[in-house]
Amino acid sequence: MKISLRALRINAGFTLKEENKKLSISSETLRSYENQKTHPDFKKLSEILSLYNVKYGDIVYSEDYKDLVIARA
């Protein structure tokens, strides 16, 4: 199963504001990650992985590069 970062956040029950506090970045930056306009640096990506308890190897890009998704077995 694949899930977008936005869906991952929503399924975890976080609003943008709540996630922004947990990751110490703006809601605009989070939206940009979710919409694939920008990508987190390695440090921030590590924080996201930790927050959602997923592995780096689980992250893949969709074929059209529009969604950063988490692959779930």
C-alpha cells in the first residue's frame, strides 16, 4: 500500500499546525512538501520518518513525481 505524506499526517490525526509544531517548520513548508513543490533536507526527512515511525527505504516517488509516498507492505 502507498500513502502520501498528507494522508499519513491526516491518518495520524495531525493538523498542519500540529505537525508544524512537532517538526519546527512552517505550515507553508509542510504544504510544499505534501504538494511536492519542495523536498525536506535529510535532517528534516529523518524527523518526519521518526514522527511517523516509517523507514527511509519505505519512501518512494510516484511515477509522475507528483506525490512523495510512503510504501507500506
